[in-house]
Amino acid sequence: MERHVIHINVADFAVAVERAMDRRLRERPVVIAPDGVSRAVVYDMSEEAYQAGVRKGMALRRAVRLCPDVRILPPHPSRYEQVMQALVRQALPYSPLIEPGEADGHLFVDVTGTSRLFGPPVDVAWRLRRQAWTELSLAPGWAVAPNKLVAKVATRLVKPDGDAIVRAGDEARFLVPVPLHLVPGIEHRDLVRLGGFNLRRAGQVASLSRDALQAPFGRRAFHLFDVVRGIDRSPVRPVGHQPPRVVTAHTFEEDAHAVPVVEGALYGLVEKAGQVLRRQSLAAGRVMVTVDFSDGLRGARQRSLRPATANDMALFETARSVLHMAWRRRVRIRHLRLMCDRLTFPPAQRELFPSAADADRRQTCLVSALDRIRQRFGTDAIKVGRTLAA
Amino acid sequence: MPLTVVERWGVMMGMDVMPPLEPAGISRVRVGTSGYSYPEWVNAGFYPAGTRSGRMLPLYAQQFSAAELNYTWYQMPKAVAIDRMRRQVPPHFRFAVKLTRTMTHEVDRDQWRGQVARYRDGVAPLALAGQLAAVLLQLPASFERTRPRRHYLAALLEELAGLPLAVEFRHVSWATDRVFAELENRRVALVAVDAPALPYLFPPLEVVTSPDLFYVRFHGRNLAGWRSGNMQQQFDYAYGAAELQEWAETRIAAMAGRSRRGLVFFNNHVRAQAPANARQLMAMLAHQGLPEDASWSDTSSTST
């Protein structure tokens, strides 16, 4: 069956929400940046500020120099969350398959097979857009396409408030002239690599065979081959159904910059996540670390775990390397978040070599012993030295 | 001899465009549906099982000689896509293309002229090929006849001049002789509508304001559905034979006598009622000497 996926995209979401609440902010440059921080950076900005040269992540002082009449507002994450929920509520009558972004003004609605009830998908998209305007004073861009990937590219192309319809069968043709950086699923390192071959547009990559792509990209070639043709089989998840994952977070009482302190806090998060995983007899296939710096900027990196594990020490080893990938700036950290996903049942395959197998067994025994002690005497009954620094 | 619509368009564009001659025996009234790409028409049996949306237009063109493009109301037509559609149908097939909402329902005072220019570019492949039968300006029910709106409509018609235009009013306030006279003056077709009998809706009149074109739209007479705000209920209606007969024998016959070409579209698309009613009407028109050619591959057999 042909799929019809609507993507609603509110450009500069944080600014759009603030403007919906305060009409005086319209048609003047607005920047969202943390209040009272000496080296704050721009979290989001309006189109006017963007035209003046302001960019996300730019030092606020520089932004003010570029755009002197800019109005600076502190971020209000709860407001964005609330408006996001309102957007989801508006879409609920049309489909149970609604996948919102994380308070970023993005929303996928799968309306496949609903036309007998609600009319053509394009009409539903237009209604959602109209409702967003009349009820929330937001003017989102929208697109209707056969899958999430193409729908997302389409709204990026018609930013800030345009519309696009891509019909089934037109996906590859639609993507031909699209710059690669606008195609979701093509990561920074892919872009650098493709740029090295002077490949800048999706159509140029689509003209290459799978074999040709495989030489420089290895297994990733299969992914790239599909993405540049607009092939995306990922489902729009039902409302409230996030992919299974374990998330733990820590906010430092005082913004931290000492490596042992931050690593100690990370170990604490790993222990919590590990316990949750082990209780469910699951193992994580990937860890992601997000660091929020005191100036408002955010760093996030992730890495696969092979094999999948729920062992604190193995998890920490990878999480620590991911932390240092995300923490490349000499700026204090305010908030640390660890996410474990790609959850599977622990691999049954044992280590082949006796020394590795022995280390593996000892680690498992140690973690099990810690779990037993904590179950009996409480979480704080026994601690790893590393966490005392945090 | 006065120029035809396509000739005038060609002259205006500074091109030597001659309208393609229609094969002998092809009638002047074309009947079709408002939109053709409805997945539910596969379930309803109009399209064969498993038909993908990309294959619908050629199949539709095997049964009807004209289609009204509705998606252009949502999205500005793009020349590349329109040309691709044109190449999917026989050369005798005609399109009526709805004007985009940014010029009828969501008008920006500073932008609409630019939108007209974009629209002209979008439909240019059809106009050049002589397959643009009409540009449909469907105005909303909220578009009441007021001084600023009259001025806007005049400016819009001016900006679109040269294209074969048809105006559909939804608000009853436009049903006056002065409006009809002005449309006649501009050779713009007034769309005759069949819709539920609601006091604020434009009444079903068979007024012909252009010698080049008359245009009829059947929206269905689902009174409760019309007020529901749900398109599937609004256009859920099956015309009975008597209702169609009345249109065929009196109104359409009268309009056909006053205009050289006619377009009739059914908008009651729910459960493929539109193509069923369109076929019924075609048979009725053929019976009374206004045949509609369904199969262009065999035009001789349909001339009566």
C-alpha cells in the first residue's frame, strides 16, 4: 500500500512559540539564549537574526554585535513542550501514528489508508497547518510524501512556511537536485567523505552503483544507496511509543569542569542504567552521551556497543569515550545525560580466549555481587570509588 | 473572426500558438471528475486492484476526456510536474486547473501578484499544448461581495487575463446581474454549481457569461455533510437519474446553445460516486445529441 506521511515543521520553533505569546516580537530579530551567563551562546534565532548573520551556537556577544537591535529571550523548554503537545493533540483525530520530535516543532503523521474517513492526505496536511495557525498562532511548513525521509527533506526545502507534495514513485526524482546536507541520515563524516569526491547533491550520489559506493564507504554504502533515492521504510511510531531505551541524567550542583568529577557522575549514570537493563535481562547495543554546557550549547555523541552489554564496566568504557567525543570544548558542564538503546537480549556467545573469558566472568560476578548487596542494603550501601568524586 | 482563448493567450505571450484542431466528431461538452487520484477509488472498483497513484491518470484518461486538477489549490503547480502529467494523457485530453489558495482563500496583499506569475509558469505546458481548458477560480463561502473584494477580484482577473478563466462563487451575494455583465464583458465563465440548497450558498443558475466556455460543478446535495467540515461527508452524495436528467435536458442543453465549449465536473468523489455519475451524465448527453467522447482512440464511433 502506498504510504502517505505528513511532516509538520515549525521553523525556528522556540522563537515561533515566543512570538505566538508576544506579538511585539514579530518582525524584529529575536535570539533565544540563556540569561545571566557570561559566555552564553545562541540556542535559537529568528529569520531576521539569521539574515543578519547570527547562527546557532554563536557567542551571544557576537550575535549582539551583528544584530544590535536583537531581542534576547531565555529558553523556556516547558513552553516548547506544551506547544508540542498541543500540536500532537491537533493531529490525534486524524491518525494514531503521530511521531513528534523532542520539542522542536517537528511532527510526523502517517495518514495512510485514512482518506475514506478524512479525505485526501494533502487536505489533512492543510487542515493541520490551518489549525496550527488559528489555534496556536504558528505557521508551520508542511509536506506530504511517501515516507518520513522525503517528507522531512521537503519541509526543509520549503522553509520557513511553504508546502510540498511528493507523490509515490517521485522520491528519487525529487531528491536529485537536493544538497546532501539537507538529506537526513547523511552524517557529517559522510558529507566530508562525499565532498572529497566532489559529490554535493543527492542525484550525484544516486548515479553511483552500490559497488562503487561500497569501495570507500563499506557497509554504510547500503544505507547511503537507499537514502539518496528517498527509500525509507522506517515507520511513524504510534503516539507515546518511543523506541525502547534507558535514559539517565545528572545535573551538577555547580557546573563542573574537572574530568574526574564529570566521569564520576557518568559512572553513576552507567550504574543506574546498567541496573535497569539487568533487571529486564536486556543489553544495550548503543550508548549516547549528551552534555549541556553552562553557556547553553549542547554536545552529543553516540557509539555502538559490540557485543551488546549490560555490564557497568563495559558500558562505562564506551560511555567514557563517547563523553570525551561530546566534550570537546573547554567549557563547564551543567547537565549530563546517558541514553542506552538498541536493546537486545544479552548475546549468548562466550569469549573464545581463556584470558578474555576469565576477565568477562570476573566482571559479571563483580557486578552481580554489587547488585545483590544493593538489593539487600540499599543503593548507597556500596559505592565505586570513582563516583565519590562526583 | 474573433480569436479563440488559446490564440489570445498565444498572442499575449508573444508566441505563434495555434490551438490544435479537435478531431471531427468530438463533442463540445466534456464531462469528468474533480480530481482523479483517490486511493478509495481502487476499493470502489473504478481503478483495478493494486493501481498505484502514479498510474491513475492514464487509466482515468481512458474513460474521460477532461479532468479538473484540485491539488493545485493546495500546491502551486510546477511546470515540470504538469508537463509530466500532460505526457501521460492523449493529446485530446483537457485539464481544468484550480487556482492556488494563495490567490483565492489565503491572499497576501503584497504577494498575490507574484503568485499569479508563478501559477502562469506552472500551467504554461498545458497552455502551450492547447490542453488547458480552464483555470478555475474557486472563491470561498466567506468571500462576500464587498467593495474591496470586488476590486481584488477585478485585479485578479486582470492579472490572469489571457488564460481561459472560470469563476465559482460560493457566496450568494455575487448572484446579481451586474456581476454577470462584468464577467461577460471580460469573457470569463461563471461556474454553475449544484450544491445543497443553503440560503448563503450561490444558487444553481445556468447563466452563461462567456461565448467560449461554460462550466458546471456538481458538489452533491448532502446537506448535513456540507456543514460537518469533513470533506468525506461534504462530498458524499450519489445523484439520482432524475436529478441528472434535469440538468442534462434543461440547464446543460441551454448552456450548450450559448457557448462553444462546456466542461462538467463531478466533485462528489466519496466512494467513487463522481465517476459513476459522470458516466451517467455522459450517456444522457449523448442520448440528447450532446455526446461526450470517452474513448479518444475511437472517436468515429462516438460521433452521432
